[in-house]
Amino acid sequence: MAIPDTSREGLTNTTSNEHLSDAQSKRVTIRGLDPTSGLYKNVGLKDNGDGTYSLITAVTSTPSVAASNATTKVTVGATSTAVLSANSSRTSAYLVNDSVEDIYINLSATAVINEGIRLNSEGGSAYINDYTGAITAICASGSKNLTVTEL
């Protein structure tokens, strides 16, 4: 059974298996980025020969996360509002605008309307990686919700 070359389809990659035994040639390995851990992971499918397939996976470790690994709600004001304090253990942060008004965030300085990173209303988001400093936010009318997850 020949397996088609799908190496141009995303992160999927197979190789020629003509030199392998019949049992070995019925295996496919797919390497892709695990969005949960941020690590590359190999996943394999093995043809059992009876019309069914078995899943073969490699175990990967989970990266450590900041002690404050929790989602919270911050009420953003019409003046610069603290969103996250500096945290040397932070690996990343995920911010989602859960309001009907644009929110602007700033890394390490005072947030200002129409400056910094704009989070559009009703779901605008930012994923901030490898930044451990303070984060502030501001909106035009105040009292708007920003959901924050610190990892």
C-alpha cells in the first residue's frame, strides 16, 4: 500500500516507504505544532490490516507556566488601567476585548487612546509572548471588560 506524499499540506509530512516491510509501510507519521503546549508533536496512524487504524502518539512534556495561570476580568477605565503587573515567571498572556468598545493596550507604559495595540470591540484579542513587564489598557468611555489569561 503506497502512501501519497502530502508534504505540501500544512505541517503534514510523509516519506517514501517502498524499502520497508509490509507491516512497517502501513504507518504514517504526522509532525505538527501542538497549540496547547507550543511544542512539536509526532502523531502516527498504523493500518491494522482489517479496515481499522490505531493511533500512535509520542509523549511530550508540558511547559511550566506562571503561578497565576488563571483567566480574570479587568474593568478598563477611561484613564490608563493596570491589566497585569510585571511578572518574571510569565511566559505569555492572552487578552480578549469582551466589550462593545475598542480597547488600547500598552506594554510597560501608560495606555493612551489611539496608541499602542488596538483590541477591536466584541472579541478583538492579542497574544503576547515572551514579555514579562507591566501591561496597561484604556478605552474611551470606561467600565469595559477585558478578559486576561496569564501563563
